[in-house]
Amino acid sequence: MLKPEITIDNRLISSNCPPYIIAELSANHNGRIENAYKIIEVAKQSGADAVKLQTYRPDTITIDMQTSEFMIEGGLWHGQSLYQLYESAYMPWEWHKPLFDYARKLEITIFSSPFDNTAIDLLEDLNAPAYKIASFEAIDLPLIKYAASTGKPMIISTGMADEGEIQEAIDAAKSAGCNQLAILHCVSGYPAPAEDYNLRTIPDMMSRFGVVTGLSDHTIDNSTAIASVALGAAIIEKHVTLDRSGGGPDDSFSLEPKELEALCKDARTAWSALGKVDYGRKSSEQGNVKFRRSLYVVEDIMAGETITQDNVKSIRPGYGLAPKYYEQILGKKAKENLQKGIPLRIELLEI
């Protein structure tokens, strides 16, 4: 059965390929474009396939209100209004072109999550190769349709969305012209505990929705992401920072450079280890076959003497008869004198 696949910037993405690793820059520039440049460098050096931005302004994602509905209670951003949070976190739009240019210079794919139609227009001017719809926007079907109308590949995160909402997002994307679509299993907690992830949902999503499926991981280490590869995740997205203690809005649940490097290496090792159904002897085993057990003469046996449990045993190494013949050769007689320490072979016995 053919697996669904998409292609972003000439990179094939499928569960038949090594996982596609996205380094999410998010708000971890912490207001300095130099940090954004450095994170792009880190993503490239670590072996990530892509770096992803977020394209919004505070007034394209919310309004400046401090009534209770607009205030954040609990969690990392407690006490801030939505507008205050996004004002501190957003990436200035004038940064986008130099960052896109820099990523292309380093030969790492760069794209973004747009949060309104004007963001998509900006990203189209930059010839973004794909679009990522964030979990909180997965129910914004008009936004999904506008992004889909570009004809670019699209990845949709599904945090907080139920099966019906995921299907609606998929249908909206396809109806508006997206024919290369992926979805990411996601838990929209910051950070999210590993036990909330229920990774067995990934193969169910693959069969239920029939599109490329991956993981957007907000846990604080790599275990969940690596485990997802064994369940078919074709994409892994993780937030990346220069310093987890940097104090920015997303720093505390993001990977530091060495951790991103480990994720890229270990996720691909996990995928490589999956291989295929194969009961054959592997190349790394060939030299060890001789150390398996076989039947050996363990006491001198005279010609005509009977083979017993005392003079023949199953031991290592493996140059004699296979142990499965042990019961058949008991009671047989030796054709010739057999010295202790020789492998027992069928031609040495009277059959």
C-alpha cells in the first residue's frame, strides 16, 4: 500500500523517508534579529530540514483589550493580556526578507505560520515554499482556504481539535486547492507532559485521515518525539532556543542547540532502525554464527560405543550438528574413535 507523501522545497516527506525535522523559531528571537539569525544557523548545523517562523502582528491576531476574556490566567503567561503577549512575542515583518535570504544562503528551508491573510500575502511575496497552520488557527477555515489557494504544501497542527474539526480543516484545505497536505498530532500545552500525548493516536490519524502525519512536540525533552517515529510520524516540529533560561515567552519549553542536534540524529536513527519485516540473518550477525550452540563430543568415545547424555552435549561454538538433532542421535553408535572436543557430525555415526 502506497504511503501518502508531500514535497517541500524538493524534500520528499513520508513515513517511508527519514523524519522531516522542523526547528520552530517562534518568539525565541526575544526581540533581537541577531538571535533569529543564530537560531537559523543552529538549525542548519544541527541537521534540521527546515526552520519555521510565525508571521503576525498583535493587531492581526487579537485586539488591545484587558477585560477578563482577553486576560491569560495560569501557565507561563499568567497576568498578561493576549495583546501584551503577542506584542512582546511577534517578529517584525521587516525581518522576514532578510531571514528568508539568510536561510536560503545557508541552504536550509524556511517557511512560516501565517495568522491572517495579510501574512500569507507577505509570505507569497517571499516565495515561501509551504505554509504551517498553527493549532489555535486549525478551526479558522477561511484562513486555511486562503493559504490553500496558493497551491503550496500545507501542514496543519491539530492541538485541541477533535476528529470532526480535523476533518473540516482537511476538507477546507483540499477544497481550496491544496493537494499536498500533512497534519501534526499536537498537545497545546506549554510545556505539555509526555503522558498527555497518547502517541498511539498517530497511526489512527494516518488511517483515519489518509494524509502525511507527524508530531508537533511541546514536551521538554526528545523522548516523545523519537518514540513518535516508531509509530509513523513523518514530521517532527520542536521549538528551538539559544538559551532555555533566556526569559522569552517560549524559551522554557524549547530545545537548546545540543538537544536539537541530538533530536535530528536520534530521530533518524530510530527511523533507520524500523527497516522492514526481515527474518533473515543480518550482515552484522554473520561473524557470530559460529558462536551458536551445536553438538560436541565432551568425553572420548570408542568406535561402536553408544552416544549418551554424558559424552555428547549442546555447547558453544557452532561447528557441529544443530542441537535440534540431539534426541535423534542419543543411542546411536560411533563409527570410529571420537576424541573429546570435536564437533559431532552425522557421518561419524552409525545410522
